[in-house]
Amino acid sequence: MSTNPPAKRRAKRPNYLSTTNACKLCTPLGACLAFKGIEGAVPYLHGSQGCATYMRRYIISHYNEPIDIASSSLSEKHAVYGGGPNLKLGLTNVAAKYRPQLIGIATTCLTETIGDDVRMYLHQYAEDTKGSVGLPTLVHVATPSYAGTHMEGFHAAIRAVVAQLSEGGPLTGAINLLPGFVSSADYRLLRQIMADFGLDGSMLPDLSETMDGPALVTYEKIQGGGTPLAAIRAMGRSRATIEFGPTLVATGGTVLAEKFGVPHHRLGMPVGIRETDAFFHLLEELSGRPTPEKYAKERGRLVDAYVDGHKYVFGKRAVVYGEEDLVVGLCSFLAEIGIRPVLCASGGTSGKLEQAVAAVTADTLPEQPQVFEGMDFFEISEMAQQLEPDLVVGHSKGYPLARKLHVPLIRVGFPVHDRIGGQRLLHLGYAGAQQLFDTVTNAMIQKKQDDSPVGYFYM
Amino acid sequence: MDATALKEREGQIVVKGEAPFAIVCNKDSLAGAVSQRACVFCGSRVVLYPIADAVHLVHGPIGCAVYTWDIRGALSSGPELHRLSFSTDLQERDVIFGGEKKLLAALRELIERHAPKAAFVYSTCIVGIIGDDLEAVCRQVEAEYGIPVIPVKSEGFKGNKRAGYQAACDALFRLIGTGDTTGISPYSLNILGDFNLAGEIWMIRDYYRQMGIEVVANITGDGRVADIRRAHGAALNVVQCSGSTMRLADMMEEKYGIPSLRVSYFGIEDMAEALYDIARFFKDPAIMERTKAIVEAEVKQLAVALEPYRQALAGRKAAIYVGGSFKAFSLVKAFRLLDMQVVMVGSQTGTREEYEELEAITDPGTIIVDDANPLELTSFLTEKEVDIFVGGVKERPIACKLGIGFCDHNHERKEPLAGFAGMLNFAREVHASVMSPVWQFVPRKKGAEPTR
């Protein structure tokens, strides 16, 4: 551990035109994941075959769970004459084979560029199939991959689902929870928290079961679990919406507020004690109940752990990258345990990242980190080398960076392609903070131990 | 099977022995059928990607580049430029106003930064639509920097993966013939269609070295631009994974008169046959002697090492679903060597001839399938009570969810499965999956607790 306070080190941001090793994915992938968290849903890409296959492969490598993404499989003639007929044929085939409750249709760069009017095609399809029974509900979202990242795609899909399905009417007393894209374990935890507060929660999406299911005797065409359609329809009648994501703008939550007047509470992702406290305070307010003892105890153990481990992490310098809202949450957590984020980077371009990081760290950090949007791993790597970090925090695509810097990589978020169990990583709540804290602290201890010439085996 | 297959797909599924063999294949994937296939771009990308000293720039929105970042375990003994994922990351304004300027600037930047020996520029779906003139941009950059800058016509929607192989072969063909061939031995060959997954091409090259044959170019595993440029000086093309590079061999035969041999490096039988075929081609008794010595030594060693695996695995059932069907032949034979029974075999992009050959070497009752989808695959796996399924990443969760053993025989594998040593690794992999005690807990086994 360094004995002197580290000198201020800033790095120069490079400015390149080409992208090398992107720190983002494309919009339709996010839309597919969002649709996959709806009960009985099949994600459907209106585009060429490769998109669906690549995304399935990418998602499977994280979850090791089946994910079927249907495709219009457009060929050259469809690109010239329009993809409408293939879209309709594809929908019919998916409806026949999967018997889904919902097909979530996302466009791709191909169909956006040729100007396919999906809304019109779906209108025609509804006319063509009038009187048919058992047809799935169709939801569509425009996700051209040349605009935004997978997170824009994810939130656009949630917004589209809510805008196209939710209805108004008499209040139900339910609480809408729009957590954004978190791990299956996180969704599970959130559901439990809502239940423990006695709240009737409608969480959208819910990937806790659909992308982390049990071993089965017969293959399920569509994996069980996910947000029920009935719950989505009723979201316009809930008494409040809680949405995680300080960098978001127009979302499912804003649609519900504007269209149906559902009060909208936007919070940061509850990563670490302070952001989780904010979430729990809101739940106390909405439920009229104190935080259940189970969570009070969890928090107590967490504080105790922070104290036990504080000196192993204090003053360490971290590079944090990934999806913007997750980066904000992670920075809040790292700052509160005494780690200094020195570089926060995202492939996203919300324009709000720096401000959002400052909002959760300004009172704790002696010096604000350098925060950049629109970064790729080549740029992150160049800057990181000047910043001499002690750890790297993000998804597994930062492994080459951590390897080059000879520092531990703390794997969080999506994707985790080089370990099993990415879907079981817990980030949220006191339990998530506990897992993160133990992982980070032990990584620091192990690094020191491994680097030690003595090979001691006592902390 | 009716319950699982869409009517339009019935011709693409055949059971050996039920009727005269006729399979429908090489057709476009059906909309909405969730094909395991990828696209033209994917085909080109996987073939060219292992060329380690070239810049591989994907011209398009970010997805195509990011999903293929270091996608294969293709190893390099030197430069590792191929492991970087370069993209022009086209944005909305580029789609509206054209992406040529951005492409030009990106190419200059990357060439100046990395000093590559060549650059490949891949077109993606929308490049084909917005009409960027890749040829012109590449020509200009080629003139500026004096290295080959080659457009790859890989717009995703213009066919399937096979069309992508063709586009890759076309790109390679532009390189070949531009290098100096002096000093190449008359006993020389190019290795086509091995991608050096887990270092496989190094094992193969070592066999050739021991036989006394010079390898001119690896196409494309551990590939180098300079080697490929002089590949037309080799006496023979040895083609593995024929689906991807056979076409290149044909083009080289036509233009440079280089004959080719189709081989497979998987399994003892095919590996030995490959080396003997090559030795026979050169008609040199000394080479044949050395080849015999290699094969005998390897086989002798292997037979002993394989025996415990064979005893443990005999009678177990296997299913195979791979990209190209040529690999499926070798897998069928490899399973037979272990006394295992292949009950299903299929591929994404097999040709009629290949399926006919598969039909000839499989047992009656074996399901043969073209361009299958997850629902079909699961029904075959359960119906046939399979013990191990061989496939790629997309097939893995299907097997796992049903509690069936799995062997990854695709791009991501980290264990070499080619060559004689590869056969032993293969047996180990199959054994490690089939013999695991975890199957006692899966619901598929009678008596286990149901989980849902």
C-alpha cells in the first residue's frame, strides 16, 4: 500500500476517427434482451439472418441459456422490394411454432435504411389475420444500429412495450419497477424486496427466470417466467413508477407519467449503501412500512464488512467502464468504500454521464474522475496506462486491458464471456454491495499476496 | 417429427434407410424459423480473420464488428492485429450522407497506427444499400500507402454464410499472385481451410516438416500477407474445411494450374489418410517412407492412449450439428473409432454431395438434417436419447438445458482437436462430458427430482 497520498494524475483524451474494440453493443441486441424478460415473448429481428444469430451467440456466451431470436431472414430481393412479405411470413411461422403470447419486433440497420414501414406492415398483417384466434400480441420498436447503443435499444423496447400495451383506468395500488438492464440475480432480488415490503410490484422486464432457468426434462419453447402481459397492461393504473437510470431521458417511466399520470420516481441504480438507502427510503414511503428487519440486518453486516476491509481498498485507483447507468452506480459504490475512480468511460453518449457521476461522488471523492462518453477500449487503454490504476471494473471485454496493466479485473454487468455464472452476479441492494465489496477487497488482497516475494498466507 | 418441423422444412430432414435418399439443401433460411446460420459477412469474417498482420476493418454500424471481436481462438505465432476489432461505427449522418469519407479517414488512421501488411475492408448490410464505393476508396488508400487494400463484398443479406466464403476467396485471390515465388521447393504446399484454432495448424505444419514438405502459405490460420501473396508458387493446395476455401483452390487451379487435395485433419483415419494422400501426390519414396514412420509412431501411441476412453464410451449415443458438413464426416468416423453411435448429424451449409456422402457413412435410422433450428434439434436429441451433442456455442445451451453432454467443436474451442493428438483431446472432451456424475441430478434421468 502506498504511504504517500498519490499525486494528481490526469490523462489526455485521444481523439480517433476509427473505432477499435468498441465499448458498446448495437441497439437491436438491447431490444431483444428487454423483450426476453416478458412472459411468453419471442424477440424477433426484422433484418438479415446474421443479426439474430450473432446476438444469440453473444447472449448465450454470457448466460449459457437458450435464447431464440427469430429473424425475417431478408435476402437481396427483399432489400430491393421491401421486407414486408418476409416479416409477415416470419410472424406467422413464429406464431405457429412457438405459440407465443407476444412477439417483440425490433428493426435493424438494414430495414431502417431501406425504409421498411413496420407499423404499416403490422397494420396490414392485423387486417390479413382478422378473425384468427390465438394470435400473439405484436409490439414493435425502431432500433437502427447506427443510432445509440444496446442500452438505447433496451430502453426503447421497454418504452415501446409500455406505450403500445399499457392502459389507463382505476388505480390498482401496484408499483411499477423499471430497473433497466441488470443481472438475473438482481431481478430476482428486486422482486423479493418488493414482496418483502408488501408491495404489489410490476417489474419490467424480468429476466430472473427466463435467462436463468432450471434444468428441464422437456425443452421449453419459450422459457418460463418474465413479466406477465396482464401486469404490463395494468401499468397505466399503478400508483407509482420507480425507474433506475440517472442518464435516461424518454423512457417507459416518462410514457406512463405523461399518458396516465403515474407518478415517476427516477433513482440511480441501487449499487452500494447510499444508492440502496435511497431506494429503500422510497419503498418505505410507498409502502408505509419500515425497512424489513432482514434488510436492516443485511445493511448492518455490510457496514461491518466495510469496516473490516476498509484499509485494503482505501486510495486504490479504479478504471470503470460500461453502460452509463451502471458506471454511475459503480462509481457511487467505489467512492463510498474509499476507492478513487480515476477514469469513467462508456460507449454510450447520453451527454449526462459526467454530471451523473459527479452527483453521486462529489461529496466523497477528493478529486473528480475523468469521465468520457463515446469511448472504445483502444482509447480507454491509452488513458488507463497514463493513470496507473490498481483495478479495472467492468464487463469481461476489459480483460485484455487488465492483463496489460497487470491489475485485477472485477467482472460486473454484461457480458461476462470468460467466466460462468454472469447471470448470477449480484450488483444491487445491500446483498449486491456485500458481494461486490468482498470481491473487490479480496482482489486487492490477492494481488498483494501474489506479488509478494514472501508468499505470506495471513492477511 | 411433424410436431417440430415447419412444413416448408420437411425436405431438409431425412432419416437414413426410410426412403431413397433425397435432401433439400443450400436454400435460404425460412423467415421466422430461428436458423442457426449467420450471414454473408460472418462467412467472410471467419475465413479472413486469422490473417494476423492485416487490418480487418468492418465498414458499418458497430454491431457487426463488436460481435466478431476475437471471435475465434485463431492463434498467431507473431503479430496479433487480427484480434482487434476495427469498425467505422457508422452513425445516422453517415447513413444519410454516405460513409466513404469516414472510411477513408479510418483506413489512413489505422494503417498509420499499425503499419499492417494489408487491409481488408468488409462491407455490411447498409453499405450495400447506401452505395459507398469501397473499390474506389480502397484503390486510393492502396496507392497512398503501397500495401494491398482489399474490399470484401460481404453485405449480410446477399446470401448465406456460403456466399461469404466466396467473397473471402475472391479477396484472397486478389492477394495471391502478387508475391515473389523464387526459392520455393517443388515439394511444397499451401494449407487451406485451417484456422489454427488452439494451435492446430502448428501441429499440422510439424507433420509436413517431418515429411520434408515446405509449407508456403497458411490460408488462413496463423496467416501472413507475404506468404499468401506467393501462395501461387506452391505445388499443391491441401484443402480442409472445403466449404470455405475449396472455391479458392479451384480458382488457383484454373489460373495457376495448382492441383488440390481435399482432406480432413480430424480423427486418426482421416488424419493418416490426409498425410498419405499428400505423400502419394509427390511420388517420392523418401517422403512416403517418412510419412509412414510418422503415422505409425502416432497411431501406435494413440491406440494405447485411446483404449480406456473407448472402453468407457462404447455404445453411447452422439449427435452432431456443425457449420460445414465436411467436418461432420470426420466426426462420424471419430465417434465410430470410440465405438460410439451417431444418431443425428446435420450442418448449416452442407451441399447435396456432402449429404449424400454422410448418408453413405452413417447407420440406418440416423437423422440427417440441413439448416436445423433449436426446436428441431431438441426434439431429435430427446427422441434419440443422446449422451453427447457436438456443436458450437449456439447449440450448447440446448444440450445443457436438457441435461445432455456437450462438446464444443467450433471456433471458441481452446483444446486442439485436429491431428493425432487432437483425436486424444477429442476423446478426453467427450469422456469428460459423458462420464460426469452430474447427470444423476438432471430431470431427464428417471428418479431425479423435477425442477419445474
